[in-house]
Amino acid sequence: MEERLLNDPRPRTTLSFYKYHRIENAADFRDALFIAFEKIEVLGRIYVATEGINAQISLPTERLEAFEQLLATPPFDFLDGIRLNYAIDDDGKSFATLKVKHREKIVADGLPDGLINPADAATYLKAQEYNNLVESNPDVVVIDMRNAYEFEVGHFEGAQKIDVDTFREQLPVAVEQFQDAKEKPVVMYCTGGIRCEKASAYFKHHGFKEVYHLEGGIIEYTRQAKNLGIDVKFKGKNFVFDRRLGEKITDDVLANCHQCGEPFDHHVNCANQYCHTLFIQCLTCAEEMQGCCSNECKEFLHLPEEQQKELGHRFKPDGSKYLKRKKFRD
């Protein structure tokens, strides 16, 4: 499948969308969606749950009209007219397969069912509104609702991070971290908006008085800001969960190679398939380390295949280093 994708000369478009909407018989909906998307050559990763749908996909650009028509057709018509977040830095090769998964939730939040209602999300801000607010009010608290490794390569000017690696961990930590901001304007953002739907409702549930949510997240903000010709306040690279692992918003390099410390902001996965750790590695270190995150993995690569299978269980993420033990899963 990957070879066929790379050899296909047709331009492809990468986009994402989500919607909180009750889906009865979500497993059946998942099957129907897979069949329909496969027919129009969609590739990507889609999560379907009773609470809604979360999708990151690519498809041949020539199929966009058929895709939009599909979203207006039952049982998918609750998606008719949905905002589509188009990738900013798109080579069209973001996904190699189509995976449509039925899950309990479209975003794993770790919260009891019914505690919050995503429909009770905060007030949306468009790009110009966001710029106006942060420029006019020095008391605004900007919170990055993404994981720490996403923040590392790019973030909004003045944004504060939450030093965790999963959204499930993040919500209670965030509320505790920003207790002193309950009476201040709070603006939160994420990649495409879906995490902030729940996070902003959670903050309101915990008594935060003035909560805002960047509509469409970093992706839509950047598109709007560039179209309007206004200052782009996000600096660096936007981490994305596909083969690209990032799309460049500005030329600022905010991160450093995890091995030599030189400025660099490109994430890779360790070449040892049993490790597959996500980390930042510059081109010099990539050559020296043969794409590995450690000397142990580098040595492991040269073992016979059978011995690798026998010893592969040693490479379990142990949480001992920031990001160096964060396993990325396609």
C-alpha cells in the first residue's frame, strides 16, 4: 500500500475534521464509513464512538467533491457542511493506509461519562479575535492543551504548557496548575480544536469564569491569519499525528536535537522497530546513530533477525526521560 501511494502521481489533500454527535450503533457506522471511504480512496485514521467522530485523512484532490457529497448522504449527513481543517504544509503522503476504529471515546479524556458536556464548550475565537484579545489584555492566560512534545517544537507566543504526555493526564493537572487564573480571561488551543471542546467545558465545570477556545485550533488559525495578512502568533512547527510528524508554520526553530543539543525540530521514530521511540534527531546525529535513539538500539540493529525477535521485549517505554521514552503509534 505504501509503495503504491508513493508511486501515485496524483496530488492528494490532507485534512481533518471532528464532531461531537451521538451515533447510535457506532460499530455499524464504523463499518459503513470504512466501505464508503475506501471507494473514494481515502487514507487516514478515523475514530468513531457513540459521542462522535474524529478523523485525520488524505484523499486524491480530484475526489474532494465526491467526499463532500458523501458527507451529505445518510447516515453521514450529520457531517454535512462541517468545517474541514486543511493541512498547511502538505505533501499529500500523510497516510499510507485507511484505519477506521470503533472506540469508547473519540478523545480519551479519563473522565467519568456524563461529567462534562462538550456542547458546553467555551466561546470560539477566530484568528483576528485571538490577536485582538492577546494584544489588548495583558491578563489573558494562553494555555496549550497539547502534549509536552507537541509544545516543544512550536507554540503560541506567551503560551503556557502542561508538562504531560497524554490528554488523559492533562485535564486534572491543568485545572490545578491554573487555579489562580479562575478570574482571568483564559484562551486555550490545540491542533485542530477537538481537545479544547472537552478541556474548555471541563474548565467551566471547575469554575473558570471567562474561557475561550481557538476555533479550529492551530490549523484553522494559521489559515485565517495568512489569508487576512495579519501577524501569525504561532511560532515554529505544528506537530501532527501522521507520517509528516509536523507542518512548518514559521521558520523559527524552537527545539533542539535530543542527542547533541543543536537547534532542530524534526521528530523521528527510532530505527529499532521494537523501540520506535519518538524523539528529535538532527541530520548529523541521524547519520552517526543510524536513526537510533540510543547506542543500545544502534547495537541491536546489527543483531541477526532471530535474535532481535528474541530480545525485542527489552525495549519497553519506561518513562525515564522526557519524550525519549514516548512511543509514537501510527
